[in-house]
Amino acid sequence: MKTKPKPARKGVLAGGNWIIDQVKVVDTFPQREALANIRSQHEGTGGAPFNVLLDLAALGAGIPLAGAGLVGRDAHGQSILDLCKRHKIDTRFLKTTAAAPTSYTDVMTEEKDGRRTFFHLRGANALWKGEDIDFAKSKAKIFHLGYLLLLDAMDAPDSKHGTKAARLLAAAQAAGLKTSVDVVSEDSDRFASVVVPALKHTDYCILNEFEAGKTAGFKIRQDDGKLDTVSLRHAAGALLQQGVSELIVIHFPEGAFARTRKGEDVWQSSVKVPAKHVLGTAGAGDAFCAGVLLGLHEDWELKRCLEAGVCAAAASLSDPTCTNGMKPLNACLALGKKYGYQKSLNQDDF
């Protein structure tokens, strides 16, 4: 008797931090005990799953989207659930709790250059253990988890896998999902104990240059601000050696670099967005991630994935919030054609 083949997996399930961003555009970031003027304020989304899923919806991905995590039983939590419903994001694994408030961040964005300073309440995210996810009931193709280092219960030690996050990623892989991780840019020495164990159960690792350097033990950005592309490539190789099974993607303001397990290297320059059109850089990393994940889901060639990533990031710069600037994919790609790209990237360019 022939057994029926399993149906092809489709869609993205994203779990981790669910945050409401209170974005305040200020004329300057003050010294302690000094005053700054708030020019405008906006409420937006924050956290890897929230941002990535909304960005995928805005890109017109046309694939099933689902969220996993924990929010408070409060107005912010309800607004997150309402927004997911509006964008047809499945919330069966996104639970509520009365034990902690919904996480939020006060984002102070400097008017002149878009630089951001964050004041964060971890809230319900700190309690999330991932136990509500039943991967056997998910038909998703990719499980995206973020941010490592900002999920207290998930960052906790695990006797078998190293961390609870690593255990969750292993369960996702065992169920047949591809796994993807993102990390928060924390200036600490916790990367080895928290991030590295997760890499052994990660198919796609998507980090910025600071996070990649801290995890791999390389200084990618020199003291003068110049990108060290030799260290960048060494870091990508080290991350693969630490267990990532398929792909490393490192993004930075100048563009992005990817290295596969098979040894393929791909560079992609960022879009030359005019300074006057940059209203905020919050969410650009998650926008890049969304573009890349869409391409990986659709099995595009790697160069096309990175192009979608940098164009999605460019679109996100048009709004102070993390996701309100996102556009359909064709409109994002049109930004690359309109403004062009930074100079060609390779190891000899910097």
C-alpha cells in the first residue's frame, strides 16, 4: 500500500518578542538632567516576529503567516492581536497572560539623523517559554525566532541543548521546518552562552555586523567606522563552524553579505536612499530579514534574496516606526531602480 506524500510546507511562523513601540522624534538627545523637545510621536510595532510578519504581509508575500509568543492581558496586548487579525496573521500560538504587561519600548529618535535610543520594558516576553507551540499542527515552512538575548525564559540554560531556545529550534527542525534566528544588539559577553547553542539547530542565521562579530569573536567594524570585510567573511565562516546548517546572512548599513554551507559568497549593496527621505532606522533590520525570508521561502537565488532584503530595508526608512513604511515588493524594488545602490561591495572595496 502506497503512503501519501506529506503536503509541501508553506508559510512563516515567527515567535519571540512582541512589543509596542512608542516612537518619539526629539530635536536632540539630551545630557542627563537636561531637556529635549518632542517634535512628534508615533505608536508602532516592535520585536522580531511582529515586525517580520507585518512586513511580509505588506510585501504581499501571499503565504500563510503565524505568530507565537506572549502578550499581556491589556490594551497593548489587544492591539497586537487586533493588528494580527487585520493582516490575517494566525494567532493560535500567540497567548495572553495576566502575570505581566505587554512589552513596550520608548524609542527616542533624533530628528537630525534618525539615531535611536531605547528604553525597554521586557514584560510578558520575559515569561514566554515556547511551550504553546505544537509544530506538528503547523504547516509552516520556516520558523523564525528572535530576539535571542532578549527572551529571558528562552535564554535560560537547558541541560541537553544548552538553552531553551535551542531546544525549541531543535523541535521545529525535527517537525520538518527550516529554522531562522535573529539576535538583539546587546553589548555583553552573553553571546557564547546564549546564541551559540542555538546555532546548532539553525538553518538560516540573519544578523547585523555587530551581532555577528560578537557571536563569532571578530571585530567587523573598525574604530574609524570602516567595515573590515576580511573579518566579516571570517565571522561568517566561524558561524557556519558553530553549527548553522545552510546559510549565514550579515547585514550592515552599506549592504549585506551571505555565505552558504557550500561555500558560495554573495555581496549586495544597500539602496542610496537620500538623507531627506530617512525618517527613522527603527525596523530596518527586521525589514531586511523579511525580504530575505520571503526569497528563501520562494527558493529564489541568493542574490535576489539579498536584493529584496536591502530594498525592503530602504522602504522601512521612510517612516519613524518599524513597519509603517513597508510597501509591496515591487514598490520596494523600484526604490533600488530609482535611487541606485551604493558602490559595489566586495572584500577590496573598503
